[in-house]
Amino acid sequence: MTFLLGLVKVGTPVQAQSAVRQVLDLLWLFMEDYEVQDCLRQLTMSLLRLYRFSPIVPDLGLQAHHLQLTIAILRHERSRKFLLSNVLFDVLRSVVFFYIKSPLRVEEAGLQELIPTTWWPHRSSREGTDGEEAEAPEERQRRRAYERGCQRLRKRIEVVEELQVQILRLLLGNEDINGGEASRYIFLSKFRKFLEENASSRGNMTMLCPPEYMVCFLHRLISALRYYWDEYKASNPHASFSEEAYVPPQIFYNGKVDYFDLQRLGGLLSHLRKTLKDDLASRANILIDPLELQAATMDDLDEDGEPAPAAAQRPMQALAMGGALSLPRPGGLSSPTLGRANRFLSAAAVSLVTPQRPLSTSEKVKVRTLSAEQRTREDIEGGPWSEGLLLGRPPEEPEQRLTENSLLEVLDGVVMMYGLSVHRQLGKMVGVSDDVNEYAMALRDTEDKLRRCPMRRKDILAELTKSQRVFSEKLDHLSRRLAWVHATVYSQEKMRDIYWLLRVCVRTVEHSDRTGPLFAFMPEFYLSVAINSYSALKNYFGPVHSMEALPGYEDTLTRLAAILAKHFADTRIVGTDIRDSLLQALASYVCYPSSLRAVERVPEQQRIAMVRSLLAPYEQRPWAQTNWILVRLWRGCGFGYRYTRLPHLLKTKPEDAHLPSLQKPCPSILLQQHMADLLRQGPDVAPSFLNSVLNQLNWAFSEFVGMIQEIQQAAERLERNFVDSRQLKVCATCFDLSVSLLRVLEMTITLVPEIVLDWTRPTSEMLLRRLAQLLNQVLNRVTAERNLFDRVVTLRLPGLESVDHYPILVAVTGILVRLLVHGPPSGTERATSVLLADPCFQLRSICYLLGQPEPPAPGFVLPAPDPKRFSLQSYPEYISVEELRQVEQMLAHLTSASAQAAAATLPTSEEDLCPICYAHPISAVFQPCGHKSCKACIDQHLMNNKDCFFCKATIESVEDWEKAAHAGATSSAA
């Protein structure tokens, strides 16, 4: 080792490589093969240990020398193939060669010499501030000196990274075909096994590649892959550039690439091959032999009871589809269901028999099923009579090859690597930036206290000065460490790699989507990587580099928006986790102005389909996320709904301003218009949607009330007790759901008021009565004097911070104002009559909104709000003068209408009241049984049940009933 390292250090790289090659030639010539192999094995292990444990010097010279010697050894073809086949992935973790370790101490790497001047932002973007303070001249000078130091560090790290990329280029070379398989195909088999170990052993830390190693390996592999991809393009003009790379969809269903136990979009692979066998035959010329599929039953594939001869014959029975036999996982991690499914696939013979469309001569190929280690160059790249990995090309795909098939498999593995652990590691490394922000905030607070501290308090000044020195020293250390992290993980080049990966996934999903039902074969991680890589670019790289500067940023944003809009409700996707991920990604997408504009740029047909899916009835589906999306589309347009944080939370500790829920309101008028158009279409769309929202509101608010009763009872007990934090979280969630459902009701009634005000529609009156009933219940629960809600809000329990009067009362007020102030005269009259007719209506609840115990007299000027009472007047920054005037107008209207209704009401005998609610007179008779109730009760009952209240007979129709008319008809009949 000392001799070889001396060769590297003394001469030029070319001279060193020539000398090392001569030494290796002599070893292979004069020694037995096993002796040379043992020597190379020990040499490589020593090199890896030296590279891993050598100290970090300022110029990274030790690491560079070890990598240069590794390159010199790998340039020797025979040695390279032996190491690839037997050492690099089998005996040791060769991924260590592609990792640049972080220094444990700043002094170790000489960062103080490289970056003598430190700097950190003096105003954190995480405080939610809108503008930036003017930068002082000395601050600007410090920042520029710090940036120059970071640039010097980046250049030294780039030297090491370039050496690591050279190693991978050697391993991916495919021209060294003398004496056996080319290096690239040996690398492919080992790389696939490496991925399988990390995919199947995610619960076994000893077998996993450390995620920090995986991040570096990913970037170096992308560089080497793109080098060979563009090199192939240079010699093949019809191929594509690496900027246009994607993975063709046939790789997902032709079985040539093994995806282990990773989930497909449509479920288990065995299920997909059985249910989509006709589509495989018609679109891809791949047929599954039904006789052999029937012969392989699940009962015969028991993990323990399978006969040994049958197990031994399985590789010979698989005839086509190219699926590699999955290797057994560790016993403690094996899944019986997935294991049986994989063995079932291996047993199921798949052959290219007579397809539904005629095959050309070149397509009639017999495909062998081989393990990853047994595949040859022809099995991957194809030949005169074989398409290799691209077997089963659908008609939507072009005939011209993108690049070499082997590079497509490497690209597929790169995408899988990102999904396995790279994204999580990128999120963890942001912690250094968070530490800098926290210490910078603490230093600013300490400096403010120093300025305010009186000079006579020497003891306090001494402690503050000591704290200031500690914070400054810590920030000096962290700012240099942050420079290292930015150079190795969050540099501009790394950002472009992740962006390229995002575009690859977007194009792959688009191409796979065109295959129709075969889209279900795509592995789930492609959609996950598309979602997560965009999130990483926005949240992890954003503070350092801007996404807007990336080429084609707007187009990529729009195409990703189209994928989310189309597939969040795609029936071809059955996995619960990936469907939730798509829904959450879309919900986050509509929170930011730039991405929301991208959703609006999606083709109109896809936008309308997305809104139609959002308006599907809430029953029998996860509705909370879709409701949240609708709320974000409305925020900024609703009554008093222009806030980012609730008023009572402004004085608390500032939260992460990058969270989707804390973004400024950015409503979408275009998508609101699509919603209005869809609700006007057909007689059933609006009633079914609105009725489902009312049902969920009734459930959410009832659950919330029940939970605050339990919390109040626990708080009143004499013995010391604690409320379960999970119960508090569920309680707050039910409250937030209630508020968001009320906001969706406000949006619906604002956009399409005729849903409840046009009584020529068969369901309008019933929906209006239900709406009035729920609004009155909410108002009564929240506005009652010294009620349960008041007491729980006063407790201010941790976890219930969002529970307050303002959000829920303002949402209810917005609905009432829309019905009673903005509506047409006829609609206002109907809404008023229904609201007053509800037995739960209390005028005092409306007075509560303005902080008044009783209705004010006409012309009375409202006094200044009492700070001890809730009043909309107390929120001038949230409630505009015009909105306050509308509330006063609504109160005056309801006061007048209530007085008129009380004067016109005639006493009603008990026998004329509805026997169900005893609140309204009888107004409906059921046919054919003849029993009676009020319209409100029977309308609500018929939504869920068709049986009579009393006799349980099936109700066929409901007719209007009036006592006077009924009596007149009876007397005339007599």
C-alpha cells in the first residue's frame, strides 16, 4: 500500500496509472490467480479503510490520493472485473468510496483558514416576515467574505467528487468485453442486489446502506449515467439526450427488471397479471398461459410445505416475461403473503403465444427468465431477434430507442435509491440550518437585552455578555459547518441533479399513463419520488438556491400539477398510502401562489375533472384532505377569512412560515368558477355534495361537543389529573374540521345560492332547513353565556390552541350574511322564514356577534367593544368596516322579522303539532299509510330511511297536508 500510494503522490496521474498497471500485470503474470485475488481483496479493503478514517485536511489531499490509487487499480481490466464480481459489493461497502465525510471538528478540516469570516442571516425567513431589512455595509462585506470562503471550499470538494465520478465511469464502461462480460453488466447485477438488500431490509439497520452514503452515491451515479447517456447520443443521432430521459413503461410489466416486494400502483403483481392479461395481450403482445396459472394455486405455495423437487424445478418452468426470481429475505423480515405471491409469480409460466394481433418475425422471440447474476449483455440490450429490456412495447411508445437498455436499468435504480432513503436524509441535513436560525435568534434577543439593560446592573450585564460570547462562538462553528453541508449536499449542482430526477419521474409517469390500464403496473415509488423531489427542491434547497432559476421550471411545475390533479382520484391506483400522498401533495400545491397558478395552467378538461372529483359526496371516501383543498381555494374570499394565523395565536411563539397552513391566502377564482359550473349541472350533483357536507359537519361538531364535555369534567375533578394529549389533539381536529366544513358551505352558497334559495328545485327547501338547523346549533353552543365552550377556551390547554370563538363564529356569520343580506328579496324572505321557524333559533346568538346581550334599538350606535366579551368589532384588522356593516344590517333585519313573526303567530293546539319534533305544525302526510309529520322531519328522515316513523311501512310518496283543507274535503264527502 505504501509503495502504490508513493507512486500516486510522486508522479502525474497518467504516470501513476501506467506504473500501477505494470505492477498489476506482473502480479497476474507471475502469481496464481487465487493469490492475486486475495492480494487485490486485501488491498481494496485497506484502501477503503484509509479513505474512510483518514483525517480531513484543508485540501482533502489524503482522500484524493486514495481515490486516485483506486482509479489506477480499476483501470486494469482484469483486476476491475474481479473486484466488481467478488469484492466491491460482496465483501465490503464500496459505496464508502463515494462519500465525503463531514469533519467532527471545524479545526480538523481547516475550515477556519478556508472561511476566516463567518456570517449568518440576521433576519430569519421562518418568522413569517414579509420584507427584508436593509443590509448594513459591514454586514454586506461579511456576507461576501463568507461566500468567497464557501466558494474556496466548494472547489476543493469538487476535485474529490470528480474522482469519485471517474470510478463510477470505469464501473459503468461497456467496451471491455475481452475475456467475459463487460463491466457495466457485472455492475448492474450487483447494483440490483444492493437495491434489493436496502429495499427488503428497511427494518434491519445492519444490512442498510447508511443514508448519508446513499445521498453521495446517488449524485455520483447520476453524473456518470448522464455522461454515458449523452455519449451514446453523440454516436446515435436518433437517440435522446439525457435531459429528455425517462423509463419506458414496458419495463414495469414485462418482468425483465425485478422490483422485489415493492408495491405497484394497482396492487400485487400476481393480481395484476391475472386481471390485466387481456390488456397485456392486446397492447403489449404478452400472453400469460392460463393453464399453468390455474395449476399454481396458493395452497400449493405454502412457505414450509412445498416439496423440494418442485422448488428446484421452478426456475426451469418460468418461460417468459423475464422476471428475476426474488432472493429470500431474512427470516425475521419475510412477509408470508408477499413471499407466496413472489413464488407464485415464479411458478406462473408466461409465454409469448399467439397474441390477438399478428406478430412480425422480429417479435416472435422466446424470452428466458434469468436471475440478475445470470443475465448476459443480450438479455439486457437485446439482439437481432430480441428487444431485451424493452420487450412488449405498447403502441403509444416510439420505436426508436432512447439510449442503451442497460442505462435505462441504471436510471430505474437511481429513482429507487432516492425513494429508499435519500429524501429522508436530505430532510435531516436541514437541521444544521435550523440550528443556525435558532442561535441567531437567541443572539439577537441577547443583544437587545444588552441595549436595554441599565449600566448599574453589572451582574446582569456580565451574564448577558457571557451569553452573547457563547452564542457568537456557536454561530461561528455552525456557519462553517453549514458551509460544508451546502457544498456537499445542497450545492447548485446537487439541486440540478434532484431537479433532473424530478423531470425523469414526471416524463415516466406521463408515458406510463398513456398505456391505459397497464399504468397499474408502475411501481409506487415513481409517484412518491416525483412528489418528494419537488418538496426537497422547494423546502430543502430553497433557502440557498431558487427553484425559479432552473431551466423549464414553469413547465415542470405545470406537468407535475397535471399529474397530481389527474391521479389523486385515479381508480387504477389502489394503494392507500400512495393515494394519501397524492392528495396531501395536491393540498400542499394549492397553498402556494406559484404552484396554484401551475394548477390553473393545467388543460381545462383535467381541471374540471379534478374539481369534479373534489365535489364527489364525502361518504365512503377520505374527505378531510379534499375538503382542505376546497378551503384553500376559498381562503381570501370568505367573510373575515384573510388571515394567515388566527388572531389569538399571534402572540405565541412563531411557527415555521414555510408550512402550507401558514401561507398567505391565494384563492383561485378560476377553480371556483369550475366548481360553480359543476354544481349547476344535473339535478343530483349539488344536493348530494351539499348533503354530504352537512352530514360531516353534524358529525364533526357533535364529536367536538362530546369531547369538550369530557375535558371539562376532567378539569373539574378535585384530584390532580391529566387529560390525554391524544384526546386533546382529536378534539382540536374535530373543531378544525367543523370550521373548514363551514367554510366550504360558505363557498358553495356564495357561488351557487340557488341550491338552497330556489325552491323550484325538489331538494332546496330541505337543504335550507338542514343548514339552518346546524347553524343554529353551532351558534347556541358557542354563544351561550358561561357555557361549556367558554370554559374550555378559557383553560387554554396545550393542544387546543386553535379552539376559539373567532374562527367558527366568523364562518357561520359568512353563511348567514350571504343568505340574509346578499341574496335576492325572494331568497332572503325564504331564508329568514326558515331560520326563524327553526325551534333552536335565538336572536341573542346573533347579538352575541356584536358583543351585545340584547338587540339594539333602531338607529342605536354600537358602543366600543367590551374586552371581556367577544365582538367582531374587536378585530378591525380582520373584519372590514363593510363586513361589520353587513352584520349590523343582518341583526336589524332578523330583529324586525322576529318581532313580526311573534305577532303573527297563532296559538296551535298540541294535536296539530308534529308528533316527532313538537316544534312545527303538521304539514305532510305519508302515502299509503296516512301518517303525518312536519316537512322538515320527514325530509330529513327520508335521506337515510324509507320506512314510516310509526308503522314501518314503506313510504311511496309525501303529500302536502293542511288541516282546513282536509276538514273541508271530509265534510263535502259526507
